[in-house]
Amino acid sequence: MSEFTNRRVMMVDTQVRPSDVTKFPIIDAMLGVPREVYVPEARREAAYVGENLSIGGGRVVLEARTLAKLLESLDIQPDEMVLDLGCGLGYSAAVIARLAETVIAVEEDEALASDAQRLLSEEGVDNALVIAGPLANGAAKHAPYDVIVLQGGVEVIPPAITDSLRDGGRIGAIFMEGALGTVMLGRKSNGSITWRAVFNAAAPVLDGFRKTPGFQL
């Protein structure tokens, strides 16, 4: 076993399994996807630490516990199409690609998007497509989606995102209030989304998902 393989097993055994993540496909995906490949070269040694990993520009790779619990709550099925917003260098897309039929990943930073698509291709992930564009616009071309996942914090979710979720679909996001955050799971029924709190986590708020000053819920 390589050093990184050992760290990956340790990550799953100490960060994922103890967090009540029991679905085998998620554990298998976390064991199988080399997290170190999808972080900047200079951060590879830190790829498996139990916290959000900064990849620059205010963006992070979500800590393994947060991503795994989020995916557990979304219960992605093998025949579903997933919209992955804010994929960074592609780690989340690579994990989700092992659970879903297709992943459409959106990344605002064109260089990140280009690198993510290259890394996913090099790793043989052939059911994930990375699109460069504003996260808040989503990717309506491929809608409707069965599941939408946001790889960062939000204060509000723009209609362009929720409109692209099919009826009966699920959406998961970390709603931030100051430094504190709650992962919320939404289900769409008859055009509207009902949210419930799942667990606590935190992440930087993604561009396009901040409340405008004076905005009232």
C-alpha cells in the first residue's frame, strides 16, 4: 500500500465511519478516490487532514466527514443525474460519479474547471462533465437533475438552481449564519422545496449564494 492509500483508509476509519456513514457505496467511493490527486500539488500532504482544505480563492475541498454525511443524506441512486456545484479540482465529482449515473459539475474559475476535467479524465472518470461558468447559474442545459449538491456554504439559493431540480429530487447545502453552519436537505414536491436540518458543518460561502443587503426571507 502506498502512503496515500494508507492515509485514505485512515480517513475513512477515523473521519467517515465514526460519523454514522453506513452506506457501502459511499465508503467504497471514499476509499477508492485518491483525494490527493484533486488538490493543488503544494497541498497534497494535507489532503487527508480532518478539516476543509483550502484550494485558494476562498474555496475548499469539504472535509471528508461533511461530504460523506451530505452524500449519505442525499441517498444518490445509480440511475440518477447529479449537479455538483463548486467542484474545485474535481474531488467531489469523482466521488459522486461512483454513486450516480452522470455528474454535471460546475466550476466558476475557468482554470480550475479545466484542471478538474483533465484530472477526472486522467483518473478514468468518464461519467462526469465539468462546465465552466457562474455557480449561481447552474447548468440548465442538462436539467432537470435528480440531485443537486453544493460544495461550499450558502446563505440563499438562487431560483436558477432550485428550478433545475426535478420534482421529487433532493438538494443538499451548508447554510451559513456567520461562522456557524447547518447542512440542510431539501426535497422538491409540486414545485416547492421543503428543508430539514441534518447536521452541523461549516464552509466558506460560495460566490453568488450570499444574501443581498436588506434581503428578508
